[in-house]
Amino acid sequence: RSKATVSVLYWGNPYFKKTEVKMVSLKLQARLAAKIMKCGRGRVWMDPNETSDLAAANSRRQVEKCIKDGFIIRRPKASVSRFRWRKVQEAKRKGRHSGYGKRKGTAEARMPSKELWVRRIRVLRRLLKKFREAKKIDKHSYHVMYLKCKGNVFKNKRTLLEHIHKEKGLKAREKDLMDQLEAKKAKKLDKREKLQAKESKRREKERAERGSTTKKADTATAKKTKKTKK
């Protein structure tokens, strides 16, 4: 309102009737306040108890001071309250208001099975990609599991993780067995090599002994022949 009015009643004196005392106009202050606060005049509220101070504020700086002091306030925008909507949404999150009477459309129309499939497959593929980049699975395992995901083998992320851990456990067991076999094989080879080396040494010794005996025999025969010639 551009003008502030005050009604004064004189109950004691019967000659006086209800009188209306007109106050000073605050149009200028309302316009300046609207410009300063960047809103319309309708949203400008001026304190009726501080009319004298407001009337004295006839410059922009003085009006700014009144705004700072709280004599002039910008009213909030008139809008529809969201309280009731928030209340209903909170109840819906708990599962209320979702019976047969509240449903419009078939189950497939409300939540398409394809949308559920897309969400599930994206979760599984994201997990596989993450594990491959982290070197938790190799590219061959990734490819096999990718195709299994496509073939609807895994119901959710948990089943895929269980399968990955199971596969890793089996691979680790196989690797341990292979390492044990390799160790046994290497041990056998070492043993065989040692035996062969021992056998070759023994044979060489025998040959050397045979050679020495033959030489002795030859020398003995040579001596006998010499004696007989004489």
C-alpha cells in the first residue's frame, strides 16, 4: 500500500466519532526499495511501526539503510506449497499408495523388462571391465564371462562375483598342481642327471682300469718274448 493510515477511536467523549488520520505517502520509498531489491512493488513490505523513519528516507542510500535495518523486507514469492507433495513422496518411498487402485498401465508398461535387462547387463559389464583393467582377470576370462552375461547366466552382480572368485580359486589350484608337477619333474631330471654322471664316471674308471691291465699284460708278454729270443 502506498499510504499508511491509522484509525483512532475516542470512546470517552461522545461528541467525537471514529476519525481516520492520513499519514504521509511512501510511494517513493516503495519504488526505490523495489529497484534496490530487484522485485515488484507488491513484494515490498514496510514496517507500519516505523512510518516516520521510512517517510524521512527520501534517497536511495537511506532506503538501503532501512532495508539493512529490517524496516523494509522483500516478501517471498507466492507459490504452491510443496509440503503435501513431499509428505506423499516420503510415504511412497516406504511403499504406501501403490496398491491396485493407484496403478495405471500394465506391469510391462510401468517398468519394461527390457529396461530391467539393460540396467542389469550394464552393471555386469561395468564390473567385468573394472576387473580386467585392475588385472584381476585376464582377457580370455573376460571374454568368456562377457558372453555368459549376454547369455543370461548371471542373475545379478553377486552371482558374477561368486563365479569370478570360484574361477580364480580353480585356476590357482591348477597352477599349484602344475607347479608341484614341474617341481617333481625337475627333481627327477636332476636325479637322473646325477645318476648318469655317476655311471659315466664309473665307466670311465673301469675303462681306465682295463687300459692299465692290458698295458701291463702287453709289457709282460713283450718281456717274455725277448727272453725266449735270447
